[in-house]
Amino acid sequence: MTKKLWFQVGVGILLALLIIRMFIEVKGIFSPLLIIGQTIFLPLLLGGVLFYLTRPLLNILDKRGWKRWTSLSAIFVLLAFVFWIFSAIIGPAITKQVNSLVEDAPALTQDVENMVKYVLDQKNRLPEAIEQSIDDQSSKVGDFAKGFSNWVVLFVQSFASGLFALILVPFFLFYILKDHEKFAPFIANFFSGERKTWIRKTLHDIDLTLKAYIQGQLLVSVAVGIMLLIGYMIIDLDYALLLAFFGMLTNVIPFLGPFIAVIPALIIGYVQEPQMVIYVAVIMLIAQQIESNLISPNVMGRALDIHPLTVITIIMAAGNIAGLWGIILAIPTYAVIKTILKNAYARRSEIKEAATSTVEEE
């Protein structure tokens, strides 16, 4: 029985749960490590994303015979130039719209409250089921309206404070680009024989999975942001650049991203002109249809091979467990785990076939 796959998987799950339980019980001992981990998490994550975005250029320069230090210098100069272009051209416009939004937040809050009041005043004319639903949700909407201005201010403050952590990003990126080829051999050296070969293959497949997801998702998000910006500018929506940039950022969240992005656009559109709600909804619908039917299939293809229902389930579960970061990291984490299990199953099948062939030869 101990050789059965279900038994080994069950034992592995129980051991994992036991380790997690023990970690929770003695978490006070590991609190310094947790603080360090929380400090370097965001810079390390951004450094990893930039690594997958800049590695193709590094590979091109290596093939042309450039020395590694020269290649790294060229990449950092290029990144500095891109950052300068963003800060000189796009940054001031976004900053201006953010400041304007913060200043207009009280007025927007009042407009939202007026909208809610108007809906509540008209509820007696609606069917009973809809009226009951409005009663159930009115308090929540009112709380949202009252906290909208505070949310805007807190968001800006959190974003500004998070910029200080970005100082570490260039350091992480530099060393990842410089020594990334040494990681797989370092891990594989702890093993020997066919297991060492399997470890290196698995790490290679994980690298390909993360590369496909990060590069593809970033390209898709930029494309969606550009489409939203063009659409919002056509209808002359207030804060068009800021809302398009927000839509680009939230698009990294599969399925839920578009719904998150459209909420502030709908609110601002309604406050500007009620019919703007229809225009905003149409623009978001067109952008998402183009993204899901034309851009994503051609950019990302079927690299991850994850069913949409699985994606939705994973995102909802991860959101309840780990909040926003859980939602953002759920899909790549699942893809990595799936790659490991797929390679483990293939390795197990090879062992079984080898054992069967040996028995038949005897």
C-alpha cells in the first residue's frame, strides 16, 4: 500500500499541513524572518518581472559576444531611458490627474450619495424583488460613498510609500541577470543520477512557464491600457489617462481585472454625464473582446493550459486566503505547481515503464 500514488500523496499533504501548523504555533520565533521577507517581497517580485522582460535582450547581446558586464550596463541604461521617458512625458500627466482626483473626491462622494438617494427615492416604482435587493444593498453603497474620498487619499499615500521599496529593485535585477544561469545547476548539485536530470528539466519547464505568463500578461495589459486610453479620449472622459493606467494595472488579474477597472470609470462617467456610463461600458466591452479573442490567444497562446473555470476558482480561493496579493500571484503559482506535478507524473511513468521492461526481459 505504501507504494500506491494516492497513499504517497496523502502522506505528503498531511506532512505539509503538519509543517504549516507547527510554523503557526512557533511563528514568534520566525517573526524577524517574516519581517525581512515582507520587506524584500515586493522588490524581489518586481526584479523578477523585469528579469523576464529584459532577459531576451540579454540573450541577444550574449549571442553577439558582448561581455556580461557590458550587456548589463546597456540594459540598465535602456531601463533608465525608458523610466525617464515615462517620468518626463506620462508621469506629470498622471500626477496631475491624481491630484485633481484627490481634490475632487469630496464632490464625487457627494454625487455618488445623490445618485444612491435618487435610486432609493425611486425604489417604490420598481418590482418588489428589486426593491428588497435595493434595501439590502443601500447601506453598503452608502458606506462606500462615504469612504470613497478616504480611499482615494489612502491609495495615493500607500502608492507613494511603496515607491521607497523600489530602491532595492535594481539591485535584485542586477544580480538575477548576472547569475541566473547558476541557479539550476546549484539546485541540481544536491542530487545525482537521473534525479539530477529530472530536477534540471523541471526547473527549465518552470522557467518557461513563468516566462510565458509574465511576458504575455504584461504585453496584454499594455495593449488593453492603450485601447482604453484611446476609447476614453474619444468620448472625452475625465481622468482618461489615470483610468486607462488603472485598467492596465488591474488587467494582470485574470477575469476579475476588467470588472475592477470599470467600476471607477463608470462612477466618474456617471458623475460627468449619466449617458457616459453606456459609452464607458461599450468601450470596456470592446477592449475585452479584442483582448480575449485576438491579443491573448496570439501573445500567450496555450502556454499555461488552464481551464477558465479553474482560473476563476483559484482566484476566488486565493483572494479569501491572501487578499490582493493572493489574487495576483494565484495563477502563476498554480501554473508552477502544475508544471512540477506534470513532470513528477512523467518521471513516475518512466520509472514504471523501465521496471516493466526489466521484468519482461528477465
